[in-house]
Amino acid sequence: MNTLQSANMPNLLLPIIISDLRLIKGDRAVLQGVNLRIDEPGITVIMGPNGAGKTMLLRCLHGLITPDEGLITLGSLTVAASRDEQAMVFQHPVLLRRTALQNLAFAAPRIAKTAPRRLIQALESVNLADRADQPARMLSGGEQQRLALARALLSEPALLLLDEATASLDPASVLLIESLVKAQSARGTKVILVSHDQSQARRLADEIVFISNGQIAEQSPAGQFFTAPKTPMAKAYLAGEILF
Ligand SMILES: Nc1ncnc2c1ncn2[C@@H]1O[C@H](COP(=O)(O)OP(=O)(O)OP(=O)(O)O)[C@@H](O)[C@H]1O
């Protein structure tokens, strides 16, 4: 859609307001009473123990799951109405059985037609220019993830969601992806990412949202969260003391 004009323009998907969200999976609520308001641009990192509901929350934001109760608004838009302004990168990238370049062209047909050079630049930005004509599914895991990010960034989304997108990547790929995410954030895209990696969260986060047991336990500026987490649960999580 390319609705971002510049970092100085207000982001049309802010504020993000989540009210009384409840999501049932199987026979239990995996999200319950979730209330969250994100006003600020920049990078929000969602942290929390395994099974806390981080992925489910991200999927609700992206419209992949409809919550059983509650409301999400992004600026003046519903989730459905905001879909074209959003992009999401998953832990395991979903790519078409086509070449790397064709995957980008398929995702952004208008750009492919009017400015095909931008597709090559997108591949260059993730160090995949020499893989343009290789079947995307033959790329390594890290290469696939870089391609998925290039695809997500092509549309200059107003909201970029990343679910443990760097979980299994080598350090160079992690840093490359982080630098692209930071640059995109500086261009005005609101970024919400799920990560267990405390070092990564310290490098990227402006604020932390900590989820525990399907509820928001804490929302704090990153510096404050890491030096003085408000809840015993967050403190135990950061210390690696939560047992499952
Ligand atoms: N289809 C499903 N049926 C039943 N339970 C589900 C289903 N999908 C997810 N869940 C449960 O919902 C809970 C939240 O899952 P979610 O994937 O959001 O956790 P998470 O915080 O992202 O965890 P992790 O850090 O392990 O990725 C988990 O307990 C999970 O078992």
C-alpha cells in the first residue's frame, strides 16, 4: 500500500487499542482480559514464557485469528480494514514454490510492473541478489527468513509484526535483520516483535510488553523493564527461573 510518507507523518495505525480480548483454544482461554494500548511509534517487543499467548496475540492483531470476545482498533481502522497496511513475518517463513524474485513480484505486483528494480534492491538489502533466480524453498532457513523480511518490507507497511523471526538464524543474519527492522522503524513503520532473546530485546526495544498466562502483566519502557521489572513473574523470567 505504501501509506508511509515519512517518519514525521503520523502512523495511521496508531494508537493500537486492544480491549477486553479473550481467545479460547480447545477448552481454555489462552488470552483473557487482555487490555493494551500502544500509542508510540518505534519498536515494541513482546516477551513472556512459552505458551503465554504471544503468538496468539500477534495473530489476532494481524487478523489471522478472530478473538472470541473483545475489540482491536488500529487508528480509526478495524483489524480487517488495516490488513493492507500490515505485514507479518513468521518464525517459519511461508514462501511460494517460485524463485526468490518471483516471490517478491507475486507479493507486490504493482511494484513488479512499475518499478521492477525495487525488487532487486529488496533482494540486495538482504544479501540475496545472487539468489534471485533460485527456487525460494531451496534457500537455507536463514536465507528464506531474509527473503520473507524483504517481502514484508516491500510494501512499506504501517505495522510490521515479527514472531520470533530470528529464532534460528546465525548471528550475522540476526544482526542484518535487526538493522533492517530498525531502519524501517526509523522510516515510520510501527514494529511489534515477539522475542525470547533478551539481548535482542535490549538492542531493539523502545518498550516491552510482558505477557504471562494469557494476560498483559506489564508494559514498560525497555530500560525500566530490564532494570526494575514490575512483576515477580517478569523478574523470574529475566533471571531464567521460570520452570515449565
Ligand atoms: N489450536 C490450538 N488448540 C489448543 N491450544 C492451542 C492452539 N494453539 C495454541 N494453543 C495454546 O495457546 C497457548 C498460547 O500459545 P502461543 O503460541 O500464543 O504461545 P507463545 O507465548 O507464543 O509461546 P512460545 O514462546 O512457546 O512460542 C499455548 O498454551 C498453546 O498450547
